[in-house]
Amino acid sequence: MNNATHYVIDLETLGKGPRAAIAAIGCVEIIDGALAREFYVRVDLASAMSHGSEVDASTIQWWLKQADEARIEVNGVLPAQSLWTALGELIVFLGGYAPLEEILVWGNGATFDNVILSNAYAAVDLDRPWQFWNDRDLRTLLALYPEAKNLPFEGIKHHALDDAKHEAKQLVRAMQLHGSAQQAEEEQSCDAAVAAIAFTLDYQTECPMEFLRCWNEGDFEAIREEWPKAPEEVFIGADPLYAPVAAQERKA
């Protein structure tokens, strides 16, 4: 996952539903675990609504309470592109449809950014520039690695590009944590393999080849039943259901 090309997208909208009117699009590219190019465009509200985009009163009220520097990006005062033009420019930024299979697109929520953007592409009769199976949800990843949330915010909150940059930094940090966890798991698995072989050699295990076959196939219940003296090192990192004795004692 770290070696793929990732694009973190943040939308500022005037609605909350799947066809919400897009007011601004921010996108940050991540290559080899580092932030790379940036993209930002404002979208003309009249153009968005002419393609069936929706606005809701509660979102408008929410925007009225935000800081002036954030609100000016969506209130129509600054120059903006038509929805078709803005989405076309994003296609170019993402690589002009090629190679689709290598583009991973992250939104902050499974039902928000990517869904709204996909519906907008359909509304203007443009093909979405990534495959549906490459949709990614940052919120879910951050729930798994909450430490990645603890990064200082730089810029203007609720500015699509500044939000996208912050979320991209969180994604990079979460991927680093994921990589470290994978490495630790692999090291534990290697240690468990060594422990399994040592057990068959050092303790004159009955049916050693059968023991190793069960371990290799992940039949740890059989190992517990047939070889009750097997040390916990045989299971740590190899058996996903195994809870170390120390952890069990803490729970007790």
C-alpha cells in the first residue's frame, strides 16, 4: 500500500447528501509515502445546481458560522469554474484516466467525498477517473490508527486544499504505523516458526512432522490438544486468536 500512488480528496459542499452541491475541490497526491502535487478549484454554484446538485439549509447555516477566510472560498465572491470544467481539470491532475488501476482515491468518510464526486461525474457525463474498487476511506483507517490523528493543522480549516493536505499527512502517518505493525507481526511470525522447530528438536516431541504440519497449516487447536507442553512462543504472531498469558492474567 505504501508504494501505490494515493490521492486524498476533500470537498467543501453546500449539502450533506450524495448529490450535494460541490463548492470547492482539494486534492493532494502521495507518492512513495510523501506528499507531492496539489490541486484546488472552486466550483460555480449555479453550474453545480444546473446539473442537479442539491443544497440544504442546515449546511448553509453551518457555513454562516465559519470563519470569513473559509467562507469566502464557497460564497461565490471569488472566481469559480463550471462543474464540468472543474471535474475535467481533476481528471487531468489524476493522470488523464491512465493508469486507472494504480490510482487509489481517499475520502474522509465512506459515504461523503468519493460518493459525491462520483455522482457529480455522472451528472456531467464524464467518466470517473478511478476504478470503484480503488475507493478508500480515511476515517476507517484512522479509527484503526488513532495516533495518526494527532498532527497539528496548518492553514485554514474547511478550506478544501488545507483540509486535504492535513488528511494526506494523517494518511502517511497511518500507513507508517501500519507498516510498523506489519513488520512486527512478520518478526513475531518468524520467531514463532523458530520456536516451533526448536520445540520439536529440544523436547523430543512425539510425531514431530505432524506437529510441524499442524503449525504450518494453522491448526493450533490440534496443537493445544495433542502437544499441551508447547510453549506460548509457538503461538505468538502465528495464531491470530492467541492471547499471551500475561494479557490473560491482566484481564483476570
